[in-house]
Amino acid sequence: MTEHASDTATIDPIKRAVHAYREAFGEMPTRVAFAPGRANLIGDHTDYCEGFVLPIALSIGCACAVGSAEAASLEVVAADFNESTRLEVDGPIEPDDLNDQPGWARYAIGTFETASRAMRPASRGARMAIASSVPLGSGLSSSAALEVSVAMALKGLWDASIDGVDLARACQAAENNYAGMPCGLLDQLASVFGATDHAVRIDCRTMDIERAELPNRDVAEFVLIDSDVRHSHTTSAYAERRASCEGAAASLGVRSLRDVDTSDERIGSLPSDQRDAVLHVTSENDRVLRFIDALAAGDLKAAGERMVESHRSLSETYRVSCDEIDVLAELVNASDDVFGARMTGGGFGGWLVALIRPGSGERLMERVAPAYAERVGRNATLRHIVPSDGARLVESWS
Ligand code: GLA
């Protein structure tokens, strides 16, 4: 993997991680890795049902600088918080060992532990410094970027061979077991397998991962629009939705909602949360495939319609949106410059992803931002998407 750091959003965290490493440890790191955040174009809350997803890796991301330590200790510096932590790593680290650690450290140390179990280094002592350009808790996968950058840097440090899916799984295990978030594999896979100028089509059952073409930039572009809402309690709501999916699959006697036959008459007599889960997941899987076909055929109108339907399903059926995001989606989707817009990621706030006419973003926001401010009292902002490569070791950083 070679360096591809043409954007400030990519270079900046790399520089800051290296600087923090030098300041803290008085030497240069041995390895530096960068892992991107992601935006999911369509296919949300399908990954943990073995369904389809279509993310793009972004140019923003997290950098991790690492080196070995002689003692069996792990020292971690978080440049963004100006904080650091240290712990002994001569034995396995259990989730309860991290109870007194700050939030960011659970992700970093948890990933150190799960990566170490997956890669089995000869000696575990390590030092690391982390810096990120992904806004925290906004739904662009700041946590997956952190985990994947740590795992990728350790892979380099330990000279380990591990394939991308297993590396992503180690990162997911860290988030599930050490940070307490029962996420699927979408974010980590997107951060590992992103590709410049492409989206990534992932079958979360077979782990078939393919590049998907995006429209030419003179025909249409994808942008992100921030709702300026960061909701708390998302972990418990996420866990509830996941439980509804698993409950529905068990009631219908299938391995996951991927296998549901939508004509099965028993769906109608499921508890309402399980019925809604079936409706959302089966229709969303279908939409992902139709969306990919529409993009491939250059049918932007059809692609936009699938995005609008996806938002409606996430909001009205699966109930993982919030009032502010719904208002923003309504305002954005009302514009002639927009083919379609939908919430992206876990929900309950965060960003919309929109497919718009090329170069129309600023004009769109001139109309949308004041109307949004008037209706919800918040500031909507636009970010252009630069579809970028997945995680990599950086070749030079001085
Ligand atoms: C969060 C989770 C992912 C995925 C999305 C919804 O980002 O981390 O695993 O479930 O929500 O698609």
C-alpha cells in the first residue's frame, strides 16, 4: 500500500500524529498508518443482517504513529485531546481493565488487544500517537477510522500478514467488546477497502467486496450536509434495533433477515418492531442493488428516488432518524438541483448524503441553510466528498 495523501484532510492528521509521537517519546515513529472515515451512499442498518451496503471512503480520517517499547507496556497519546495513557500489557487486556480509561482510549487499547490476538506479535510493548480529522460522533465513522488506523499501524510494526476482512473484524471486535457499541462491519470495511473515485459494494454475508462506479463529476456529485445534531443514547437505540432484527429472524426461522421471503404471511403477525425491521431491511437490501444498477445505467433520477425511499424507510419504518434530519431531508429533496438525499450511517442526527447536479452545492445551501435555521434553529453546512483510498501505511511523513 502506498501513500496517497493529496488532501490536507489526509496530510494534517498524519503530521499531527507524527509530531505528537516525537514530542511524547523523543524519537521518530517506526510506522505511520492512515485510515479514512466513510459516508454510506445507501444500505443502512443492513450490515448486521448480512445485507448489502455501498459506502465511500472519505479524505478525512485518522492517523496512528507507532513504535515498539522495550517494556511490556502500551503508551498512547491522543493529539486531539492532549491526553495520554499508559498500561501494562504483559497479560491479556479485558474490557473491565479499561473502566477508568477515557472514551478514546477504550477504542485505541481495545483495538491494540484485538489486533494483538489476531496478529500474535512476538513482543507487545508499543507506543502510539493518534490524530484525526473526522468530526467526532457525527456519523462519519470517527471510531472506525481510529480503530483501523491503529490496527493498520500495528500490522506494519509487527510485520504481520492479515487480510483486510480479518483486520476489519478485529476492529469491530474492539468496538463491540471494549467500547460497548454492537456495530456491524460496514464502517470498518469501508475504511479498509475504500477506493479513489469509487464507492464500494459490499455483500455482508459473502464478504464479496467490489468497486462500484460513481457518476462522472460533470454529470452529478455526492455531497454531505451536516444537520448540526449530535444525539446521545444512540448506542442503546442501535442495540434495540439490532435486537428487533435478530428477534424477527428467530421468529421466522431464518439465519438473518437477508433470508426472509417477503411473501411469508407470518411477517404480518410479528410484533410491530420486528415487522418494521423486516420491512426496512428487506426493502433496503433491494434498494442498494437497484441503486447500483441505476448509477451504472446513468439513470440519476432512479438513483435519487431510491435515496429518498431509503430515507423514508429509515425515518418512518425503522425510526432511526430525528426531527432535524427529517426537516433537512425535506428541504434538500425539494430542490431541483437534487436527485435525492438521505441520512447516512447509524442515524439519530449527523449528516445527509445527497446526489446533486454538479457544482450546485453552494447554490443549494443558500436556500436550504436559512430555511433550516429558521425551522430548527441550527446551522446546516455542506462538505464535498472526495472518494478516497482505504487504510494504508504511509511511506514518508517527515
Ligand atoms: C453504524 C454502525 C454500522 C452500521 C450503520 C448503519 O455506523 O457502526 O455497523 O450498522 O450504523 O448502517
